[in-house]
Amino acid sequence: MKQDGKVDQIPIALVTGATSGIGKAVAIELTERGYKVYGTGRMPPQPGKTDEHGIVFLAMDVLSETSVTEGIGRILEKEHQLDVLIACAGMGIAGSVEDTSISDADLQMRTNFLGTVLVVKTCLPIMRQQKHGKIVIIGSLAGRIGMPYQAFYSSSKFALEGFTESLRHEVKPFGIDVCIVEPGDFNTGFTAARKKFGISGSPYSKAFLRTISIQEHDETHGAAPSIAARAVAGILEKKNMPLRLVVGPVFQKFAAGLKRIIPAKLFELLYKIYYRL
């Protein structure tokens, strides 16, 4: 990456949520492509040390402004630049709207949406002063198609869609490019880590268990996260990144496209059939 006519420098990348799943796969892929990668997590292995893949791990909680500011400050202090941000940190909850407490819904939104916003806002002054930078936000197809019994997860990802669209316009004049990647189902630890509500004693429990079993079957039989990682690394190599990139099973990509062209009533009917609603 050339900067102001100087000799090429090793690009510095920050990957949040790099301790597992797609975030970990992206961090590994970028190190293999010559990036120096700082990966974050709330409880990373050996913070401050470099792992076997060449990733330098930092402890960072995206819910804490102090944690985010200090973590990114350490990168800047050591590297004096930050070329790429991959915002992947997130979590998921499932259950009916009625069975989900406001506090759990709030945590979902603060982690996936406001946590991402906080990291992005902290990186922007650095990239703006450099006059270059690339930001990839890891959204979800659930941010394009509302998932039954995952209303708050979908809401957090829908919010990232609007955020990305707005942000792109604001930062483009400063040489900063922004893209949202929308993964479908991938086989990661995300499924097992999901917190569920209303499994027993709820009027929604029978339908919820039927629907979540289909969703989790699709996830555990999904693609390897390395596929998503290669897609993310690929768009970073483009001079101008697309606004959106869908990655995942072909039928899920097809469904996302289909929603845009068929009547909403028909799409909803197909969706109900698939999830046995």
C-alpha cells in the first residue's frame, strides 16, 4: 500500500471479534496475505503476544469506550498507522419478542450495533488524517431478511445496513472506503454460544423450537468460515469496494436477491413454508 509516494508499507489491520468464527478466519487470511493483524476479543489468548498465525491479540470490549480507545491507541502508538478495520465482534440471542427482556435486547443492540459504531468512530480520525483507509463491517443476511425468533439480532444487523450506507457518503471524500459483508450460514461457534429465551412455559415455545432447529441445522451445516475470510480479503484488494457483498450458500444468496424482485406477500409465504411457521 503506497502512501504519499513513499515506499510500500506493510498494511496494518484491526479485526474485532478475532478469537473465533469468521473474525478469526479473516485475521488468519489477512496475515497470510501479508498484513500485520491486530485481533481483539474480550478474553483473547495471551494478550499482547503474537500467536502461531502471526496475529497480535489485544483485549477489547466493544461495550467499553475506554477499552476501545486504549486498544486502538496501543496499535497507533506502535504502528503509527491503521489501514484496515474489519468490524466482526458480535453476539446473538433468540426467542420471541415477548419472551425477550428489554435488558437482553439492549445488550444485543449495544454489542452488534453500537459496539461496531464505537470502534468505527475511534478509527475514523486516524484514517481521515492518513487520507486513506478501508472499513469492512460484518453484517448478516439477517440484516436483509428479518429472521423469525431472532428479531433483535436481525434488528441489530438491519441497523448496520443503514449505518454503512450513510457512513460511505460521509467518509469517501477523505479517502476512506466502507463495505458491509452479509454472511449467510457458516459453521462456527456462534450457534452454540447463542442465548435462547422462552424454551419452556411459553406460548411460543413449540413454534420457536421448531423454527430455531431449522435455523441451527442450516448454521451447523453451513460453509467453512475460511470461505467468508477469502471473500473479505478479496474485496480489500479492490480499488473501490462494493457497498454490499453477500457470502454464503447459493440458495441464501438467491433468497436475498429474490426478496428485492418478487411481491412481499409471496416472499413472506415462501419464508413461512421454509421455516414451518
